[in-house]
Amino acid sequence: MTMEETRRGSRRGTDHRPTAPSQGTGARSGGRSTSVVRPDEDQPLGNISGRVRQGVGGWLRSPALDFYGILVVGALLISLGLVMVLSSSAVLNISRGNSGFAGLFRQGTFVGIGLLMLVVASLLPPSFYRRAAWPLLGLGLALQCLVFVPGLGVAVDGNQNWISVAGQTLQPSEFLKLALAVWLGAVLATKRPLLHRTGHLLFPLIPGVLLALGLVMLGHDLGTMMIMAMLVAGAVWVAGIPRRWFAAAGIIGVLGVIGLTVTSSNRMARITNWLHGICEGDSCYQSDQGLMGLAEGGWWGKGLGQSAQKWGRLPAAEDDYIFAIIGEELGLIGTLGVVLLFTVLALLLFRMITRLEDHFMQITVAGICAWLLGQAFVNMMVVTGLLPVIGVPLPFISSGGSALLASMTALGILLSFARREPGAAEAIHARFGAVRRSVSVQPAPRDGGAARGTRRTKTSRRGAKGPGKKSATKKGARGKQRSRGASTGTARAATSAPAPRRGDDRTTRRSR
């Protein structure tokens, strides 16, 4: 091997610089050129997680979150109630010779009336409810007194808590709950600076509460009375009542419930069955069938409309025990979905209480929150066997007109208060304005060229429409005008032409 070949080999071995492939070779091989470098190889779509966190954070900080959240959660609960009422009542309605959709039509009628009441309640300002607090409580107490009128009051399962009007039953205690929540908000907001004084605490708060709860208890409806007591507890806690008075009222209330339970053989039997699990006769039949429905549903349920308990095996399948039908048809996932909806509603109402600046609205929201959420979780705990049997419906879902109308009216009041949060009204109006602008049709902008083209088109159309003689006359006139303007055209061009530049002037001189 010569010295020249050795030098060439050493150069080839030490030189590691890559040579750029030719364009034709790279195109044929299908490979990417080494000069193309992507700076975001790890995240080709960008920082998606950061954008999601930013979007969710902005949504959670929105002042209109409570308004839209209450709307969505309420719509979902009411829609689920319509579906489940249809599913749980269709078989029994058919067996009675009625239409299978009779339960849906009846519940849908109440939903329509409740929707009208919700809209009206949401449009009224909070000042209206504060002024109408005492009349509303008086109306609620008067309706509750009607259950004791002979021929008008109706007893169901030993509870004298309904009235019959034109063939329709009405439960006044449901509307009394709403009136009591508004009244507590007005009274406690006025007395709030003086709640540490015994006289202001006892009057008029204690007489009004005892009168409302006493009228319900006279009808032997312990379950409804306990829900109203929870409503009162939530309102006075947010109002800032001294803790010693709150604890004393709680102890007195527990002792009163124990006394009412001990003096009733029916209530004692329910407590004994729940504590010991030993049932005489069919005293545990309803709770056992409810648990059996939940167990048969499993994780995913049998499917919508496939429940076996609704075929007359489970009493009150579309009323107090509709949660068991949900568990049987939709499974554990369905029941957890219902729990999640009420949990989200609780978080929204807690957020409202912290964001509202008016004490009346804060206390009223607290009372409504304790009423709806307390009743919902008591119903679900009864169905699952965590509490003895207490006859309270599941809000927004159970069949029944009075409970649904009162609950939807309460939602309307909550929406009215949610619009009064700081910055909520502006955010809601801005959102609706953006929606209106997005759905409206805007005319296309017309530029100068288009306008001139339109004028020319109109002029040509006018010329085409005219008769031949007129058009000839117009052509002659135009020819004369052109000949006359030819003499003045040069002067106009000279005056209108721009001044020549220096370079142009030099070129002219050279040409001369």
C-alpha cells in the first residue's frame, strides 16, 4: 500500500462529519431530512394538562358557577325522577287498567307546574322574600291547620298530614318547610346582632318554630317533623347562635324525639327491628325487599325497566323506596351517581353561603340546604338499612306533587340568590350576550368595489330596460359630452397629474 493510499484511509477513518443526503435519495427512501427539527417532540399537541388545569380553575373561580351548577344539577335530578317514576309505576298502572304512562303524565304535569313556579321564584328579588316572610309563614300554618278539618283532612298510614282538594291530595307540610326557611332567614338576619341576649333569642324564634313543628307533630308525622328540625338547626347555626344555646336546643330535641318514639308502639317496633333484626310477622317486609332490590342490582344493574321488585313486591316503589328501584335497575353505579349529584348540590350551596354578603340570603340558603340534603340522605340511609324506616320521600325523584312543587320553588329561590353573588349578574349577562351573538346572522360587510360593481350593474340594467329611441338620444348626448370634454381633458390631466420627480426631469432634458 502506498503512502498516498494510507493518508486517504486515515482521513476517511477520522472524519465523522455526516454528509447530507441528496434530495433524490431522501425522497426515494422516505426518510426525514436531518435539517428538520421539531422543538416540541415530547408534547406535539402542546401543554394540554396545563390548559385543562387553567380552564377548570377559571371555571371554578367563576362568579356564576353556583347559578349554572344549580340549574344543571336540578335538571339532572328532575329528569332522573321522571324516568324512574315511569319505570317503577308502569306495571302497577297496567294491572289497575290504566295506561303504563299514567305515572309519567302525572309527574310530568307537576314538573310543568313546578317549572313555572321555579321561573317566577327565580325572577323575584330577595327583598320580596324578606318582606313576605311573615305572610308566607302565616299561609303555611293556615294550610297545615286544614289537615284537621273533618272532610278535608286525609290520614295515610296513621299520619294526618294531607288534605284532599278536587280529588287531588296536597301535603301542606312541604310548603311549610319552605315558608319556615324564608321566615327564619328574615327573623335571624334582623336579630343577628342581638342573638346573644336571651329575650331576643326566645322571641319570636322559639314560638314560631314550636308552632310549626307542633302542628306537624299533631298529625303524627315524626319523619317530616325531624326534617323540619334539621332545617331549623342549619339556619340557626349559620346565623351565629351561641353554641351553648345550640347544644341545649339539640339535647332538648333529642329527648323529645325519644319520648315521642317510646310512647308509640309502631315507632318502637321499627326501632326494635332495626336494632336487633328480629321482625314479627311482616314488620320488616318493606325494608327487606328494598335491600333485596339493591343486592340484585349488583354493580351495573339489571337494566332500565327490568326491576322485579316493582311488580307489587316492594311497597311504595315509586315513592319512599324509589332509591331501591334505582339500585336494582341501574346498579351501584346508578346509586352512587345519585349520591354524587346531591353531594355536588351540597358543595354549591356551601359555596353560596360563603360568597353571599347578605345575612338574610345566607341563613335562608342554609335552611333550604339542610332541608333538601338532610331529607335526601335520610331517605337513602333508610333504604340501605342504616336508619329505621322513616317515611320521607327522595327530593326531586320520588313520585308526589307537593314535595316536587315545594322543592322546585326552593330551587327558584336559590337561583334568585345566586344571581346576587358578587359579579354573578355581570357574568351571566355576558354569557347570554355571547350566546345571542353566536346564534345571530350578521350581514356580510360591503366594500367599495362591491358597491361600485352594484351601481354599475344597476346602471346597465336601467340602460337595457329603456326604449331604442331614448337610448340613441342618450348615446348622442354622451358623444357630444365626450367631444366637449376632450378639449378640457388635457388641462384637467395636467392639473391632476402628480409633479414629476427630479429623475424624470433630467430624463426629459436629455431627450430634448
